[in-house]
Amino acid sequence: MRRFTFTMAILMSASVHTQALALNGQDLSDMCRSDRFASMMYVKGAADGMFAMGAEFISCIPNEASTQQMGDVVCKWLRDNPQHRHKKSISVVGLAFKQAWPCG
């Protein structure tokens, strides 16, 4: 029983920690205003993760698009679409990319 309780405590703590790290659109919007470099790096990481998981069909980002341009697209989209800020940040990034760079 003691081992089970200890294991559950670790799992619950990991779950809380993971939830604390999960950003939503409002968090990303705040980051866009307070730390542009961090927001660009977050967007770049999100883009890399989406495409590594096979999400190329969501948008067709040009090969020439810079990290700064991708960050600008997402931050502008968040400013223009505040009604979506409650969504997970990865969803916001996908929606912004889809609008900026739709596939054929």
C-alpha cells in the first residue's frame, strides 16, 4: 500500500507539473507582448513538433519563412482573434499557420 501511495503521489505531481507547463493562447499572447524572442522560439518549437508528428497538411509554410516571420504570424493572429485565446497554444499556432499559409 505504501508503494502504491508513493507512486500515485509521484504521478499526481507529474500531472500537475505538466498542466502547469501547458500554455494556452492567452499565455502565448502575453509572451508575444513581454518577450518576443521567447514567443518566437516557442512558435518555432511548436512548428517543428507539429511537422515531426506529420501535421504538414495543416498548412504549407514556405521554406523561406523565418522563425521571426512565423512568430509574427502567430502573435498577429492572437491580436486579431482574441476569442481563441482560451485554446491550447499548439492549436493556436496551427490555426494561425493555416490562415497565413493555407495548402492549395
